Amino acid sequence: MTDAALPPRPPITFRTKALYGVGAAANIIKQRGITTFLLLFYNQVVGLPPAMVSTAIMIALIFDAFIDPLVGQISDNTRSRWGRRHPFMYIAALPVSIAFYMIWNPPVGWENEALFAYMLVCLLTIRLFDTFFELPSSALLAELTSDYNERTSMISIRSFCGVAGGLIMQLLVYQVFLKKHADGTGGLLERGGWQTYSIVAAITIFTIILISSAGTHHQIPYLRKPPVRKVTIPAMVKEVAATLNNRSFVALTVSGMFMNVSLGLKTALELYFNLYFWGLTQGQLALLTVTGVVASVIGVVAAPKIAARLGKRMAAITMFFGAVVALLLPIGLRLLGLMPENGTNLLFGILIVDFMANGAMAIMTGVMLQSMIADVVEDAEVKTGRRSEGLLMSADNLFKKIVSGVGVFVSGTLLAYVAFPQGAKPGQVDPELLRNLALIYLPTIGGFYAVAISCLFLYRIDKSVHEANLRALQEGAMEARTTDAQTEAGTPAAAGPAGDLTPVAPRP
């Protein structure tokens, strides 16, 4: 159904934007749990070798990556009284929550191979049903608004909700569920606290999914409906290839691939660096988490303004570069002997400021990139005549998740290469071992980030191009109405090569 055939849409209220945005918190709570804590939990608490843990995570990410395009294409072509997206979103809530609880409560006394299989099954289930929610929910953005700047604003709200939700749950881990007590009990290596965390996180994920899905339910009458048609597998493959053959989309995808290798590596080793390299306490980690919430507020407030001033592409490149510098600089200075000693207030103060700078610029980068992907939707529609939000979002995720799994796998490989001890206590790890880890980490992650930033220069959709695309689509919709009127009046209508009416003429 073209926009011309849809009922007039009332303005999107802040309430709708907020309820749509809060859905990101479910994904980030799940994602932070897996990327930040799972390697530490299964390696240092359960006792699995790090290579086995990172291999399971990588397999699950690759599985998820290939499921994404399938779910995206099915979602784009689904016809139901609840529209294309919402049936999948509602279905996801219960299975993903149960699987998330189970992964933090593995059986006691099992052999490593059995624990590996248990962990992998839980991860695959989480990834499958999380895709059922996150992908259709993300695809809704391009349908809820086509305005160039409003998209950035909505993504800012969604990014803030995601980051804040993930960081608040992380703060609860440090200060409530696994708090380190004065008598030495508790802490991240205490198994009992993880059960409480898993219960609260699973219930939170379930509730957020239902609230966000219901919060956008009233928008269903204004969302596009796919045409009634018979789609064969060869035709579907041809459509997918045509949709993804977009220069700006390819630039974003390649950039995202290199970025996500680095993100997978960074996230998996971040807690190791904080606990062992910097010697931070759990109380200090909690303060860093609070700083992250503040940084996310700064990022989401500043992102739309910077994007409007510089344009999305240059804003993304500038903020991306700044975030990478902030991430790598403290470790580099420590290797050069220019950072204060561990345990000093000066060191922690420097890390707080650096963490806030990195977090704010990383949030702004993420907002820009998501908004840029949304703008590809109309660009691809003008060229192909098809609306494929789900396919574009899922294809973007496919490549990112494949290589993100590689990043997680590399993190486990690096730990194994430097012979990082199992059950290690902060302050008791050989400084030379930590130095070797940092020396390998810096050039690896820095190189991947450099390629990611360079690819963004190839993105070509600015505000003027986007508005030209909207005008072309509007003209196509008017032509479709004229064609329909001529058909009803008995006047022959022009047909495409296959005899189908073409509402939008593809652009060369």
C-alpha cells in the first residue's frame, strides 16, 4: 500500500516516541549481559575455558546474523490485522526472557562439553527470539516518520533508553546483585548473585517488550501494508540483491562490519581491563556506570543538533574519531608510563572524564549511523519500487553480527594467548602479562576502527538527496492514483515488463 492509500497520520507524540524508544532497553540489557558479563561468568565462575565460551558466543552471533535477513524479509511481506511488525514483537517476549534466565543458571557438576552445549542452546534461543522483536521494532522507525531530522531525534530517544537501561542494569549488578561486601563475600565471582540478576533482568526484558509493542500498536492503521502477491524464492533472491545494491548502504555496511569487530573485542575485554589492568573496585565500576548514563544524556541531546549543523555523515565521522581516541588514549599513555598509579584518585578521575567523553561521542555516532541507515530506505525504494525496511535493517545486522562474533572470538583467543589465569584475583595478575595483552589489543582494535571511519566517506545521502527521494516517491504515488483512476474509468494503464503496475519508476 502506497502512502497515498493510507489514512492521514496524526503527528507522532512524545509519548509514542518514548514508548517506541524504550524498546531498545530490552535489547541492550540482553546484549550487555552477554557481551560484558557472560565471558567472565562462564570462565571465572563456572569454569569453562575462555576459548570455549567465546566460540559459543561467536556461533550464536553468526546464527543470528543469518536469521536476521529471513525474519526481515518475512516481516516486510507479512499481512495481518496487526500489521507487518507487531505479531513478531509480541511473540518474542516470553521465549527470550526464559532463555535469558536459563543461561545464567547452568547445571552444577556437568562436564565442560555439556556446559558448552547448554550455553550454546540458550544463546541460540535468545538470539532467535530477540531478532523477532528487535528487527521489526527497528524497522518501524522508517515508517513512523520520513522527516530527515525527526528520525535523528527519535533515534536519540531510542538510543538513550537503550544505553540507560543497559547501564542501570549493569549498575544493579555491581551495587546490588553482586555487591562486594566488607567481609570479602559477594562480588562478581560469587555465583549466587547471578541468579537474582537473571530473574530481575528476564522480567524486565519481558515487560519492556510488551510495553513498547503496545505503545506503538495504535500506529498500525498508518503503517504500510505489503501488496498481495505470490513471491517465489528466485524472485525473492532477485529482490534482495536489487535492494542491497545501494552504494550508501554498502558503505555503511562495510563500516559497520569493521566497527563491530572492534566492538565485540572491546566489550568482551572491557571488564578484564577495568578489573585487572586498571585495578578498579566494584564501587568505582558502579560510578563509571553512572557516568555512562550522564554521557548518554549528553549524547542524545547533542546528536540532533550536531547532525543538523554538520550533516549526518560528517557528524558521524567526527564523533566516531573522537570516541576512538578517547577509548585508546589512556591505555596507550599507561604503556608509555604517563598515567598515575592504580588505586589513586587522580587515575580514577582521569578515567571518569575519559569514559564520559567516549560514551557521549559513541552515543552520538550510533545515533547518526542508525539515522543514516533509515535514510537508505527511501533511496532504495526510489531505485527498486519496493519498501524494504526490514530487509535493509536485517542485512545491515547480518554482516555486523557475523564479524562481531569474530571480535568476541578474538578476545577469547587473546586471553588464551597471553595465558590469562583462571580464577584470577584483581591485583594478583602478572603486570607483564597485562602489558602484553594491551600491546596486542591496541593496534588490533585501532586498525579496525580506522577502516570503519574511512568507509563512511563513501556515504552519499545528505538532506538534499533525501528530500529529492521523498519528492520522487510522492510523484510516484500520484501517478499510481492517476493510473488507478484510469483503470476504474476503463482507460488502459501502462504496465511494466511483467504486466504489473509500477507505482514508482525505478531510478537508474
